[in-house]
Amino acid sequence: MGLCIIAGGSGAGKTEYIYRKIIELSAKEPEGRFFVVTPEQATMQAQKEIVRLHPNHGTLNIDIVSFERLAYRIFSELSLPQPEVLDDTGKNMVLRRLAGEKMDELTMFSSHLNRPGFISEIKSMLSELYQYGATPEDLKAQTAGEHVGQILAAKLSDMEVIFEAFREFTKEKYITLEELLDVLCRVADQSALLKDSTMVLDGYTGFTPIQYRLIGILLKLCRNVFVTVSATMEPGMDLTAESDETDLFDMSRKMTGKLKQLAEENGAKIYQDLVFSKRPLVRFRNSPALDHLERTFFRYPYTQYYGGEREIMLVQAKDPADEIDFITNRIEELVKKDGYRYRDIALVCGDLPGYGREITRSFEENRIPLFLDENRDVSGNPLIRLIQSALDILQKGFDYESMFRYLRTGLVTEETEAVDRLEIYVRAMGIRGFAKWDTAWEKTFEGGENLNLVEMNAFREKIMEPLRVLRERCAGRGVPVAVVTDALKELLETLGAEEKLEQFSERFADSGMDREAREYEEIYGLVIELFEKFKSLLGDECVSRREYAEILSAGFSELSVGMIPAGADRVVCGDLKRTRLDKIKVLFFLGVSQGVVPTDHSKGGLFTDNEREILKKNSMELAPTAREEGFMERFYLYLMMTKPSDQLILSYPTVTAEGKQTRPSGIIGEMKKRFPDLFIRETEAEKRPDVSVTAAGRAILSWLQEPDRLMDPENEKARELYSFLSSDEAKAKEMEDLAKAVAYSYKKGGIGRAAARELYGTLLRGSVTRMEGYAGCAYSHFLNHGLGLRAGREYELDLSDMGNLFHQSLDTFFRNVRDHGKDFRTITDAERRALVKRAVEEVSAKYRNTIMKSSARNAYLEKKVERITDRTVRALIYQIRKGDFQPEAFEVDVSTRIPLKDGEAVNLRGRIDRMDVFEDEDKIYVKIMDYKSGSTSFDLALLYHGLQLQLVVYMDAALKLQESRHPGKQAVPAGIFYYHIDDPVIDREDGMTDEEIEAGILRKLRMNGLVNSSLDVIRHMDREIEKESDVIPVALKDGYVQELKSSVAGGKRFAHLTDYVNQKLREMGEEILDGNVAVDPYKQGNRTACDYCPYHSVCGFDLKTDGYGFRRFKPMKAQEIWKEIDQEEDGEEMDSGAVEDAADKVEPVQLDPGKTKKKTLEGIESGKKKSPGKENDGKEIL
């Protein structure tokens, strides 16, 4: 019995020495028993190495095992019943169940149980407690320990409750993987295999308490125990000497000291340490710079090494994609030009989860064989999503999200178009709940008239059949776990999930996607195995649907697929701790960024570092703290960076994949200190475009973007590569397309007159809004009205719905007022409120398949619509009472026909929200209003450019309508207005009365638009105007209209405006029918046609692409626009009023002689009719 420590730096040859030694001993003693124990992930590599070194190329009487496999070997030898091990998946499910049962006893953990990953945190803590030999009793004792605060005591108490419940549950039925070695310790002395055997422990950087306990027993049973220890052995160095955590080899020293202490305690002989210290170390005999790195890395003081640029490279990349592109390029060069094999090269990544997808993509693109050393997470696999969504369907009552997550897994149906149509219908009609899914659908929705309901109902029935069975099997509360699990298995069998997954796997394999192929091949078996485990653990337990889903999800979170290398000649990629590399010549260490390498360990857990320190002082040993892990990670970095024998390449990006700036790790600075001649290389300068077709294609794309570089006489290689690829039949078309793409410039074009006629016909029908949309962007108009592209209808309220509700409610209110014989000027507040309430309820009850009653949110919005409608009605009635105009009609349908060339025409239809009139002896004055729930305001510039034509077109139609109704009278435009439907607030000042507050709100609700500049007309709209009207956008000064503060136009200008708009519509109509579909959105200030456009993903508009750009409107003053519209130099003659034109310094025109200012302001004229409702004087406070 003896212990021998084999010590040496990384690359000293310790492993090869002991393997040769054990082979030699095994050959001398064919009947002897020899064990090589390595970490689980290194067993295959150890087997491979021993087979390579063995003269007979086999292992014969040498067993290569991990501690866990050694335990099973001994159990088998002793014919002991194989203990049922509860793995991490089983632990997660059991812990989720137990934590739910014990929730009332938990003080800290109860509110976190449903947080993603929390059960895994408890599982990890439980495993840690088992590894370090802690018990529930220990936890309970620690609650009264020194410096244990209230929070730590609560955590310890909760953990003790869960630990005790777990121990009770597993008692005499299961053991955990951590307890396996405890069982082995109890039976090891009965084993004949272990007695007088030779044991090698290789590849360990330290041991857990239970492993040390087992080693102590092995020291008594085995003839000899050899242990390899990694530490640079300088002359006079003593591994058993005291050290602290800052020493790079502190872990090695502690391990050596503990092993020798165990040997002494168990009466084993301690042999002289075998030390490998000869320089250069075996691995670095041809690489002195790497040998110097092994000797000085993370150690102080150090000597500098000059040179080494060939053996060590520091590379800076733009981003992770550029970094990986450089690595694949360099690997191609190493293999094709320098004679390396893929198996001589490895990648280590500080952030493998973040880099893994891009690494896989780039290596597949370049056809470089890769083994990504990680357990593939399968939580996003379609089978997992299918099961989870099926459970969600039961739990959430056949809601929309769960149903379509279920249908879109690809395992329910392959009829994707049928699913698309189904989704359109369900989203538009608000289908939710089993009752609606289980009954025939008969109604349709606006825009869905062409859906085939017969086919859709047949498809609905097909997908509902297996779900009905599942629902029936899982009906009721507290269904046994076994029943639900069997029902899910039956669902998978009914859907043929296994066969479909096999088909997916075959397709992936045919496409060379081995990782995906293996995942889809194994996932069904893993899930069925999990189901069986679930049944065996909790089969008779009755749980709710929610509990079942949570426990099963806890099990799914631990599922993963281990990958096996597809071939021997491949590049290995892994992380610092898990991956075991051997015989590596070139190592790429990528992602060497700050916070990534070394890793930021301050991400917490159940116990904080401070709490762990307190427990450690109270004699309870647990896993290392973040600080200790930081020092330990330096050792792992040392081991990894000394793996290559020829070359080490460290790289880092300047920005992350998300575009955030990042800094290089401190390791880069440490390397430059030790090797002063090293410099930072840029990836672009290091890439070789001629090493592969892919690299050449990338380089050519870069050169094509800078044609001058391609044509540079010194850049002969670029032209040669382009000619080479262009002459290749397989690549010629790609090169041609590439050149076209790089030289692409958007050119405005059209679909031609013939195609436009086919789409639109000769009569262009629509609304004014359609034409305004064309003025915004012709291509958007083409997609909307030509191709009929529409966003899917949703069974939810959006801004357009709110606008519709306001419009319909206002229209219904005004109709009800008229139908009840009420007068707008005399209606009381109570009557108004009652009629508003009735109108909103009437509209809401019919609107979009009773959507207002579908949710509490919509019921709230109905109340909001009622409140704002009432505020709007109050303001509108106030505006009516202040003038002489009387509302004549609401929701007035009008149409306008504008003839075009060749017998074509534009036929526009629309609806005027409200038309008011005032009639005198020979004229009828017309005012029209358009209600807007948005912030639309009258803008002459937008009108000039065709983006705000609606009011003018409506006024033209209204004037014609009035003249047809009143023959012999002239219809005169009084004003065109927008009313903003709103419920504004104002800042309340000290001393403000309710009347003043109301007046302030009414000023904010003033109409905006264009008013006839006639003072007579103005007074008919606001009899009380003195300075600035709170009804219309007009301000007076000394009896004159102030143009700068008003929005006015005379009768002639209204006529010119109508002519201009009609001409604009004619031009746009002819352009549409000529086939114009140019992508030419407008831009005015910060507003563009693209702001709310739904076609961004279709049009391709991009300012970075040549040819694309906004139509920018030239800033114009109102007077300049009117000159363009009037086509008259001197403007027009004012009507009976006067306008003060500050811009042109026109002298004000005085009112008619004899009319006093008082009369002007009161709006009293001789012969004028008394305004209806004048007795109210407009002063009622609403």
C-alpha cells in the first residue's frame, strides 16, 4: 500500500508517463488488476490514449473508469442490488412537488418557487450539500450559529425543510448520484477487485469530501495509488508547503497535502514524488515562447520573452461573427497550406452558449468538421413545445396562444396553409375557450368573406379530436400523475410524433446537420423515459393541471442530448472546465473579453458569498465562493492555454453580437507584458481570401463594394479570384448576381398602363383617404389598393377601433337627439348624459361581434369612450350655442366624379361627419366638420402636396348638395373644420373657479380648419367673439381679422382651393392608371409616410441603398402657397370683413361707416335675422 504523487507543469508528460508505466505493469502481471480513474468526460480520451500506447492496442486488464462507473463495477462484482439513482431530472421533479407541499413551512422560498430556474437552484444546493457531507441536522444547527442573520437563518431553515422532505421521500427507494460514492465507501472493503489493485487518478484538479473519503479507503485496499498533480516544479519547490488562494497552484498544493495526510492516517506508504521539471517541457520542445508562457503565466515576478510572434498571436475582431470568420479562415490555411489535420486544432470559448450558434453556422458554411463539446439543450424542441402547449391548452381553457403554439410545432399537422387560414379567422373572431372551439363556426368578419367555412370546420374538427380525448382523460380536479402522463403518451401516439421526428432527423442528416439530426433522433426516447420516471416517482399522486405542468417543466429543464464526435478528424470546440483536450497543436481561444474571461462569478445562488463565508467560519464547508472560484479559474486558464504545442491564438471582439462595446480581457495585457514583441493584429489583415471558395466569395463581396480596390493594379489577386470563380459553372451565376447586387441602385418605375387597368379598371373607385395615401407613397398605395395586402385582423381594440366607436357614438347621439325632438340649444345636462350613455351602449353592443364585452379591459374602454364622448358632446353643443349655424345632417354620404383622359374617371365616395347650415334671404352658408380621434390639424402645406384633401372635397360636394336642395340660393362655404376628440386637462392656477377651468378646457377643444374670412360669416359662427374665439381659429384686433393668428380664406380662395384639389386629384388619378408604383415616401419635418406604414418588410426602402430617398417638401409660407393656388399676383378681394396681413403690410380696411366697434363685436347688423337660441346667450356652463 502506497501513494505516489506525479507532479509537473502542464505539458510536462505526466499522463503519458503514468499510462506507459501502467501498461508496463499490466503486461508483467496479466492477472493483476489496474484501474485508471479520470473525470467522467475524460474517460473516452483516456481509453483512446491507452489503446494508442499499448503494444497490443487494447486495454486488456486495465479498466478506465470514472468514480461513478467504478461504483457500479464494484456493485456488480458483489452482486448488490443496483441502487436506483435519482438523476438531476428526477430531482427537479421531486423537488418541485415537495416544495409545493411544504410551501406553508417556507418563509423565504415560497414566493420564488414559480420563478424560472429557482428549482434548479435548490437542486444544485442540495447536490452541493450531499457532496460536502452536510445533513438537515447540520443546517438546523447553523441557524443558531455565530453571525447568522435573520435572512440567512430563514434560508437555512427553508433548505432544511426541503432537504428533510427530500431525504424522507428517497429513503430506501432512491439514492442521488452524490450518495453513490457513500454506498461504495460502505462496501469497498468487500471487493476482491480493489484489493491489491493498482490505481491511477489522472486529470483531477481537486476532490470533494466524499471522494477524499473513498480515496482514504482505496489507500488501504490498493497496492499502490498514483495521482497526477499539475504544478510547475521549480527547483526547491515543495507541494506540501503552506500557500494561500492567490497562489496559482494553491489547489494542487491543498490536494497533495490532503492526499498525503490520508495516506498517513490509513497507514499507506508515501513514495518519493515523481517530479517533471526539465526544460523545455515535453510539449513545448519546439515552442520556447509557449514554454515561457507555462513557466510565467499568472506568476510574479516574471521575466520577459522577446520574440514569439509565430507561436502566440493576439487578434482583434469587429464582432463575434468577424472573429469566427477569421478563425475558420485560419483553420483552412493551417490545413491546406501548413499540413495540419483538423484534429490538431481546437477552439476554447469563454462564452460558448453565446458563440455556439455562430460557430456552428460558420463551420458548416466552410465545410469544416466540428465537434461542439456541449450538452445540447432541447427545451426548444418541437416535441417539448407540443407537450407544454397541450398542457397549457387544458390549463388556460383553449386560449389562442396555446392553441397555435400547439398547432405550429410541426407535429400536429403539415397543412401549414390551413393553420394560417385558421389563425386569421380565430384572431379576427376572438375564438377562445373549449365551447367556441368545439362548435361549428358560421359567422365571418369584414375582409374574411372568401374564407371557406366548410373546409375550415372540417380542419377544426380534425385537430380537436385528439384534444377532446386528452381533455376527457384529464377532467376533474386532482387527477393522478400516471393518468395525465398516459393521456399525453396517447396524444403523441395519435399524432404520430415519433415517426414525424424520425423524418425530421433524416432530413437534417441529409443536409449535413448532424447535431440537429441526433437531437431529433433521441428526443422522443428521452421524453418517454422522463414520462416513465415521472410515473414511478409520483404516479399515484393527485395534482392539479398547473402543478403537473410545473413539475414536468422542471424535468424538461434538465433534459439534454450529449453529442458524440462524428469522426476522428475534426476540430473540437468547448469551454474552460468541461472540455478535455489532448495532442493539440494549435489552440484558438476566442471571446477573450472583459467579464467573459475570467468569468464574472458574482451571479449569486441561494447563498451569497458573504453567507458562505459565515458558514465556513462556523465549520460548515461548502463549494467555493465567487472570490475563490475566481482564483481557481486562473488555474483552469493556465491548464487550457498551455494545451497547444505549436501555436496559441487569442482573439476578442470590439462589440458584442448585440452591438454593445466591449473591452479585451486583462489576459491580453498580461500576455503583452510577458511578451513585449506581441502586437494586436486586425482580422482583415490576417484573413487569406485564397484558402477557400467561401473566403474568396467574402473577399470579393468586400472588394465589389469598393470597385477602386478591385481595379487597383497592385490587387492582382482580387481580379484573379474573381475571374476564377466567374469561370466556375457552379459559381458563375452567383458571381454575376453578386456583382448586380453590389451595384444595385433603385430606379423609379411602374407596372405599365395595361397592368394598372387590370388592377384598377377604368373607373378608379375609393375614398379621398385613398388618394391622400397615394400622395404619401405610390408604392404603399399599390400594395394596399392594387394587390390588396392587409394586416391580419385582430380581435382586440386598436386606435382605429377607438375612432370608429367615437364616430358611431356621436352619430347615434345626434340622431337620437333629433329623433326625440330635442333642441341642441336647449337640451339639459341630464338629458345629454342619458342620451350619450344610451348611444355608447347601443354602439358597443353591436360593434365587432360584441368585442366590448369580451374582457374587463374592453369594458373599461367602453366607460372611457362614454366619458370622452360626453366631454365631446358638451363642447360641440357649446360651439353650436355660440353661433347661428344649425346641424342639418350627420354622417352624410357624398360622392365626387372627376373625369380623366380616354374615358377614365376617379369616383370618390366619402362621409361627412356633420354638416351645419345657416340660411339668409339669398344665401345658404355651409360648415362641415370631421371628427378626429388622433391629433390631425389643418395644414395648408399638406393640402398643397395632396396629403389633406378630404375637407375640401367634402365641402365641394356639400355645396352642390345644398344648391340642389335650395334652388335659387347660393351655397357659400363658411368653414371646413377638424374637431379633435379628446378629454384634455389644464394646469389649475390658484383661485381658478370651475367656470374658468371649464372655459380653459373648451379653448383646448376649439375646432381647427379654414374659416371664411367674411366678418359676417365669422359672427354667425361665434356671436361673442371679441379678441380670440374659443370656437373657431379666428382672432380679431380692433374689429379686424388678424391673419397671423387666424386660419381664414375668402370665398374666391375657397373656390380656387376646390379647383386646385380637383386638379390634384385628376393628376394623381392619371398617374395611378398610368401604373406609377414608385417607392417615394414624403418627408416633412420629422413626419414621414413611413411612420405608420405596415409595408416596411415589403418595400425594401433603405436610405443606405443608392436611389432611395424621401420626397422632401420645400418649406413654404402660407402666403406663398396661396399664390400658387390662386395663380394671382395680388391675391383676392376681401369680402365684407377685413384681414390684417402682417407679411405684406397691407393697410387694414375699415368696417362700413356708421357701424360702431360695439356693434361689430356683438355681431349686430341692420336687417339681420335674430339667431335661434339667442336667449341663452351662449353662457350656460356645461
